[in-house]
Amino acid sequence: MGLSRRINLRLDPEQHAAVVAYGRRHGLRPSPAARHLIGEALAAAAPGGNPQPASLAALVAAEHAVLMVASVLPEGERRMQSLAQRATEAAEQRLAMLRDSAVDSDEAISR
């Protein structure tokens, strides 16, 4: 892989130690470790990027809570299924709102 651009980057001591430790765990020197971490972060931040483990855990917890509530309510399973579409739409709207606010924040920072 030929590198085409150079970025001078200063890390605080904790960040530097974290990059070095990550590199050691994965058999990488600090610069390749930093490039790998930057690439992973950019891929995750891209629209449709890889979901983070915490996001997946939150989704599983939410689904578990819904199933627990449905199990104790009369006709809970039917209610859960009838509300599924509304819940999906509400979640999509919330995500769009969060993405818009993140873009606004990024634009404000870059000014």
C-alpha cells in the first residue's frame, strides 16, 4: 500500500498509550495501528457504517424489554405486532433527527 498523504498529528499521552497498546495487541507498530484505528472509525461513522457493539447491545436489551412486557399483558403479543410498524417509523425518525443534529454540530465545529 503506497501512502499518498501525510498528517502531522499530536496525541495526548493517554491517546498515545492507547494506540501503542492497541498496536502491541495486534502486532502493529504505532503508525499502522493509528491508520487502522482511523480507518475503522471512519467506516463506522459513514452512513450505514458498522454498528457498534454498544448499539447492538442496546437493541437487544430493548427487544428483550418489549418481549417481557408483551408476556405479561393481556393480548401482549398481538399488541406488540400491531405496534411494530409504528415503532419502526418512530425509530427511523429519531435516527434521522440525530443524524441531522450531528451534521449540524460537525458544520458548526468546522466553521
